[in-house]
Amino acid sequence: MNSDFFLAQRILRGDEEALRSFYEAHFGRVYHFVLIRVSGDHHQAEEIVQDTFLAGLRAMERFLGESSLYSWLCGIAKHKLIDLRRRELRRTRNEVPFSLLDASGHAALLEVQERAEVQRRRNNGRQELVTEALLALPGHYQSVLTEKYLRRRTTREIALEAGQSPKAIESLLTRARNAFRRNFRLSREREEA
């Protein structure tokens, strides 16, 4: 058994010092893990990390010490991130632009809504697969793909911030894209099965 298992057992017995150690040792790292995945949105990151720690404490009795507490918490955080993306997709799915509510008639609005719903379902499924594939990647792959494609930063900008050469970042991007494609393909195959 690893030391994290014994820490978890102490927490389960109500040891406040163990709880404080658990929080201090992992909060910052889990926060950074989540912050990267929500494109730097500190408010969202705080909410997800709080939900992660609450879920972790509720499920602590199931922690068997087969991984580190940090890895275990990151697994919980990944599920919280997927839930967040699903909520965001559901919220946007129900929005109808006010520009459609003019004198053109109710039938036209219904037709547009039906077409939009079909498109949303198609995009929703694809977006969930993308999110799942991205969250299954190692953190450094997630980070570089997020910087390049979500924050739309150049390879040079990423390299400067990371303290690496643009060539090294391009190589990392190539490996990350290949891993993402594999994950996406596997996710799509699982969904179709």
C-alpha cells in the first residue's frame, strides 16, 4: 500500500490533520490541471475543483491506493469537466435567436428550429466525442492542443511561454494530434458499437 492509501484511511477516521494535508498537497495541482482544461477560466476552475474535492471525499472509501490521490482526483475532475461540457451543450441547444421571431410566421420558425435541432444533435455527439478524446490525453498533450486550437496561439507563442524551441513544440503538437486522432477514433467506435 502507498502512503496515499494510509492518508485516505486517516481521513475516513476523521483525522483533521490528514484532511488538511490532503487538501494542501493536492488543491493547487488539481486546480492547475482543471484551469488548463477550462481555457484559464478561474471561476469555472474553482467550481470544478470544489466539486472534485467534495466528490473525492464522498468516495474516499473506494480509494484503494492503486494510484496516487492526485491521479485519482484528476480522474474525478475529468468527469466533472465532461459534465460541464454536457451542461453547456444542453444550454446552447435550447437557445433560439430572437432575430427569428419576426413577422415571417410560426411555421418558418418551427422549420428553422427543427433543422437547428438536427444539427445540434449531430454537433452535440461530435462535441462529446471531442471532449472525451481530449480529456483522455496526458496533460501536456491537452495543454498544447488547447493553446493551439482553442486559444488560437501560434507555435512560436507557445514555445516562448514554455521556454522551448518552436521545433520542439511542433513535434509535441504532432504527437498530441496523433494521440487525439486515435482517442477520437476509439471513442467514435465505442459509440457506434
